[in-house]
Amino acid sequence: MSDIDLRHLRYLIAVADEGGFTRAAERLGMTQPALSRAVRGLEDEVGVPLLIRLHRGVELTTAGKVLVEAARGITTAMETALRRSRQAAEESTRLRISARGCEVAAAEELKRGWAEPVEVLVTDRRSQSDVLREGGAELALIRGPFDDRGLDSDVLSTEPRIVLLHASHRLADSAVIARADLSPDPVVVWSGSGRQERDYWLGIDSGHRDVIVGPEVDDVLQMLARVRLGEAIAFAPLAMLRLLTLPDDVRTVPVDGLTDTEIRIVWVQEETSPAIARFVRYAVRS
């Protein structure tokens, strides 16, 4: 029997989840040609086609569906085994908590109030869930939707989201805007987002489906640039804006019909040690 690389199973899962190679490659942080070659290699190893390659995107063959379902269990089981092995060898009680840039201040505040050692790790939005699953951190502060496979979480706080508009926008001087009134406007979307996160950034996760997908961005400064150029509008949590000095040609307006953003403390479901449980209880009370 062939020795199939676990990475290739993860690649196949990503392609199946995203419905194509381009967005799957962005999610995995690799090039599309490299991902395509790896999946071709997996098909050679298995000995049957796993994907039907269409003009736009892909579909799983029957064999592909069977393998993807099994691969999810295989990769989760291996990740769990590796975490348990690392935890068994870890003598320190130090907890590591990952946070994106907008949540670092909240993580540092929790750290200051905790009597035991805590290390704050700065991670990007694309890899934060994987850092937990791979044992790179015991806890994470995550804002908005995320890949919660095998993870558990508690809500720490919620806050509303607003829209960023160019000062010349027809609704820039409004006191509040209905989400439906922004349907004609392209909306900035963050690159590499999964479908749930993508809907969140587009402002359609509450059920509103009439949307024009605007340009993709990788960071907050790119988001602001698209708004300042009048190319798109952007939905953002208030906390993100507290890190910025907005230019004079950008307006922020509350939106009726957007879901609130949540900050959650997240951990691996099957790896809740006493130290993790104590910290979660403390964080929720804080």
C-alpha cells in the first residue's frame, strides 16, 4: 500500500472545501500550480480520479467524496495524537495564547491578570485555527467566523460593526444605513477567507444575499486604500478602527442589518487541560 503524505490529504480537503484550486491555494499559502501538481500526485497514488476539473472550479468524483470524508478523520486523529505527545513531554505550565493584531491588547490584559506564566503569540487570521490544532498554542483570541473543526470556544465580548465609505459616497452623511441600501456597492473581501468568513466580511452572513463582491485585500491599509479610491465599501468591527487614524476622506457609519462581531477564546476540544479550563473561566469572568 502506498505511503500517502498527510499534507496531500489536507490539500484535497482544502480543494473540496473551496470548490477549486485558486482559493484553496490562497487558504493554504501556496501557489496554485504547486497545489494542482500535489493533488495530481495524490490521484496517481490512489490510482483513480478524485476530481472532475471544470472550466470554473472542480467537483469531487464518487471516489473523491469517499476519500475526503475519510481524510478529515485521519488528519484530525493525527493532529490530536501529535498534540497529546507534545503535551505529555511539556513540563512547564506556561500557556500560550495566540492573537491577531487587533486582539493583542486584549490578550495582554488577560495575561496581566493571570498569576501563572502566559505567552502571547501574534498570528495572522489565516493560520490561527491551524496553530491551535498543530499545538503551536493552547488558546486563541479570535474575532469573527473561523474554522472551528475540533475546536471549542466561549464568547468574551461582542461589538457592532460599521461601514467605511468614501466621503463623497451618497450615504456618507447618514446617521445609520440599512444593509439593503448598500446593495449597489462593491464590498471589500479579505483574501484567503473561507466561505463563512467571506460572507461575514461581505455583510451577508445575516441572511442578506444581494451583494457585489469587490476587490480582495490582505490587510487593513489595503482595505482603507480601496475605500479612499472609491472602489468599494468595507465592513469592519469598531476595534479594528481604534488601531487606526482614519483619513479625512473616509467616513464611518453604523449599519442596520449587520451581525455583531464576537471575540471568542478558543481551544482544542479534546485537549482541555485543567490549566486551560482555569484560564477560560478566568477570561470569561474578566
